[in-house]
Amino acid sequence: MGDSKHSVIRRLVAPPAAQLAMTVGRAVETAVLRCVQDQFGQPTRVDDVIEGREPVADWAGRVPQGALMLVLDGPGGRTGAALLDPGLWAALLEMRLTGDIGARAPEPRDVTDIDSALLGDFVNALLVQIAQRLSGVAQAGWADGYRVSRRIADPRLFQFALPDGDMPGIEVKLAFADGARPGDFRLLLPAPGAGRTDGAARDDGAEWSLRLKQGLLGSGLKVQAVLDRQRLPLAAVARWKPGDLVPVAGSALNAVQLRAGGGKVLAVGRLGQSNGQRALKLHSAVQADGLSPPPTPALTTPPDETVPTAADPGAS
């Protein structure tokens, strides 16, 4: 009898079972199911929910090809992100525009700003649902106050829109049309109270520009050294064969152009040698402001350097 009485008391004072079971992953899962049903009226299946905490660079390295990448602005200047893989955003758009979803996915295409605008309210409603479900539990506040602010078109810039360090994230694997149309949703948000606060003195524009500049300057750039340009009859070019010599003006050796993709001239230099290898000594620094073509220098050759002549096969 005593044990039965104590059991009743424990049940009365214990928190609701739903609250005990509510985690970030569970909140995101139930919020996705509710939002899809409310906005599109279509059944949805959740196949898996994966919770993790990783460096932002690692999250960025696994951005799905063709994903819709949305930056989320939150309270206190904090920033997060939502990613919808092509299967998910294509399925949601199809349901939004037609009211139904077929068993076959449409032909792949690039995501656009219009797609982002059409799905932004879905993501905002999802964030509200998640915040409501986490209210009163240990993870309360994780999704509070976040809204979609902009789309990132280039995956290489994704990590520069987020704060440095580790960030919690949730991945939800969904399926529509009885499993024929899979889709993947990822939500990355900093822990409540992490990062900036309203009192932090930090210039968003200056910081974004600096991080963007660092990211771009660290990326690869393909350049070409152009020795000479000539206009020749197509018939003459068609008769070329191995061993033929193509005359190059001697002055061209002093005006080799260093060009980026698209033909933009970065610098002009002189063809020579360094440690037994062909080398290009620049007459002027690369133009950083607008990459404007530098002035062509006078055609002079210092006597202390070896410069090949037009007869040298390496100059052809």
C-alpha cells in the first residue's frame, strides 16, 4: 500500500513525459512535420535526426552541392544558418506552387533568390515552432528570435557568414511521396548566450568585409603568362605540325602579360631565367584596386640577367 501511495505521488510531481523527452533534435523533428503539414498539407516522413557539434569549417565542408543556404540573424548579433539540400527545396517549392508532389523529382537546376523568397516564411515558421517546443526545457532559447536574413549563393563564403569555433547543429533526413523524394534539412545555431550580446562593441560591416577579404585572398586564382598575341589566317594555323617555328617578336620578351581568368591583365613582366627554370620578373605590382592593367614599361634589358632570344625554342 505504501509503495502504491508513493508511486502516485511521484507521478503527480513528475514533469510531463513530453517535456522529459523533448530535446533539440526532437523539437526540430516535430516542428518540421508540423510546418510541412500546416503550410503544404502533405504527409512527411522523418527517417533520421542527427545532432552534433562541430567547427564551422567542418560544417561548411559538407554543404550539399546545390543547397539553398540561408543566413539566420538572431538576438544579440548572433548568427546561424539553415541549409536545404536540392531534394528538399525542390520538393517544398513543388508543393508550394502546385499543391501536390510527384514521385519523380524535376530536372536539377541552380537555386535562385526567388526560391529563397518563396521558402523563407517556411524556415521562419519552423524556427518559431522549434523555439516554442524548447520552452521550459534545458535547451530553452536555442532558436529564440532567429529569422532568415539573406541567401548565400557561393558555398565557399558559407563559413565566413558564421562565427568562428564550434557550433551545434541538427540534420533531419526527410522523405516525401512515400519515400520517393528524399530531402535533407540542416540547422546550425550557436548555443544560447554564446557569441555577441547587445552590449558588444563590434562593427558588423567591417567584420564581414574583413572575413570576406581573408576568405577570398586565401582562395586559388588561375593565372596565365601570355608571351605574344598574333592574328594569323586559319589556313596557316591548320598547316602547323610538330617542329614548326612560330616567329615571336623580340620585344615580346619584355612585355609578357600575366592574365587572370577572363583575360584581365594583372601585371606585365619580362621573360628570363631563375635557377635554371623559366621565370617572369614583374615590372610592377599586381593592381589590387579593381585589377586595372598596369602601365607597359619601357623595353629595356638589364645586362646582368639572361634573357632568351626569339630563336630560343623556350620563347616560342
